[in-house]
Amino acid sequence: MDAGKNWRTISEDLTNGDKKGNKAYGTLTAIAESPFLFGLIYTGSDDGMVRISKNGGVSWQLIYNAFPKPLRVSSIVASKHRREKAIVAFYDENNGNQPFLFLTHDYGKTWTDIRTDLPNERVLVVKEDPKNEQIIYVGTENGLYVSFNNGENWHPFVKQLPNTAIKDIYIHPKDGTMYVVASGSGVYRTNISLIQSLRAAIVAQDFYPLEEKVTVQYTNSWGNTWSQWAEPVTPTVVFHAFANGSKSVKVKIKKDDVVLQSFTHQANEGFNYITYDLTISDVGKVMYERKLQKLIFTTAVNGKVYLPKGKYTIVFSTENTEEERTLEIL
């Protein structure tokens, strides 16, 4: 209560007792305090004991010990959205990779198994999204996963992360930056503001581009160079999208019903980053100038033709769906 200058004991042994042997256990491995109520504390141990105190440690109640053998509590979340809600992750540290992940909406009186379609990987860390109550992130021994419906379904986060143990997750509550600690690979950072706006109904769709409109600032340096020894400037724009399963996505850039450029993106399940270099194909150039009956495009030093200022329609097509978005070059 005084920035660590003085300490006092607030519990007896909250584990199932000290276990002697070549690998001793019987220690606390996770502690979480509710942001709603001072003194609402959850603890978890390496022998499967989960306890709760609603009065700052004056008294404790065992709220989960139903496993037939001791399982290590790897992570506990005390919800930022509902005071009665908590999430607990376990794993068997002696053998097996099976995930164990449970959610309660009543201070641990009852629990719901939310591992559902998670792969057979130990869950090491759980985080609740600070803005969207339905979103939960878990780090496993092989990657990062996200659920948009409180654990009913899970999706790989991004393929760009290494297939290694995710040891910790931190989400900045204001700017939407996520930091992920990957074992042996370092710390990764990304912005999840678009992800936080997603809802389960959107994620259930076959393929969904996240932005309604993407804007790019035009410059006449595209494809050109300031020196014969310098590489030409090559612009790119990134479209963020969510795919429900791996699939091929046809991307078309259109203006006045003329296809100026097209390409195929192989989408992975979960989040995808689709890059486009803002070029116009030879066929697209000819077809659009023929429609306008005048020459309007110029070829850059690198031999490519780039989109001029204006608004364009981006069409994303799969076997089952078609979505249109807007690209504006200012």
C-alpha cells in the first residue's frame, strides 16, 4: 500500500501444499487483480489451484480444482469489462500439449471450456482486448490466436509471426498498439485498432476487407529517381483483410468500369496484408485511354505506369463473395 516500502502477508498457502522431489512444485504462477473492485484478486498455482479473494486477502475461496491431475496455471485474466468475468489457462508441464482454457461469468462458480478449435498447443498467456469485450488473445507454444466471440471460435493472428512460444502480450489501452514477446525471436509490435472494431458477424464472412476507404498521397517521384545511382521510388499501399480459411483472392483496380490492374493474393486464415504497387497494366492503360479517347498516362523512368490522382474502386473476389472498397489518391 506504500509503493513496496512495507509488506504484509495476505494469505496462507494457496497451493495444494509443497511437493518434494527432483522437480518440486507447489507455488503460485499467476496473480490477477480486478480493475473494477479493489481487493478482488485471483491466484493460480502450478498444481492447479485457482482461488479468489473479494476482500483483499482476508479470506480465500477455491474456485477450480476439478482436474484429475495437477495442471499448471499459466495465465489469469480479471476482466476489464465485467467484474464477474475471468479467464484462466492451464497446461500439463509433464507431458502433452493439450490446451486448457476456461471462462467464468460468476466469479468462478461455473466455468465454460473455451478452447474449442484451438490447435493442440499449450496456452502460455491470455489477454482480453481492452476495448472490445468479445475479443480474446492467447499465446501458445507455437503462435498467437484471436477469438471474436469470447472463445467460441479461434483464428490464427498473422502468419508473419514466427512459429515459436508466445510468452507475453501487452496492449496499449489508448493507441491500440500490441506488443508480443516471442521466445528466441524478440518483441514484435503491431497496431490492432482495425481488429478491435471487428465483430463476430464480420468474422463469420468468407472474406472481409477491413477498411472502407484507403487514401494515398500522390507524388510525381513514383517510378522515378533523383540520381542515376539511386533506385526508383516504388510506392505501395496495404489493404488489411480477414479471411475465414485459406483461399485465393482476385483483386481488381477499376476506374469507370475499366479494369486498370488485377492480381491474385493467396490469403491465409485470419488476418492478411494485401500489398499493391499502384501500377496500371499495359492492357488497362490502353483500354482506359481508348474509353476517354485521349492519352492521359505517362511512363515513369522504371518503365511502369502509375495511378494518377483520383478515386478508384477495389474489388476483392473469392469463390463465394465479392467486396468493393475505395482507394483515393490525393
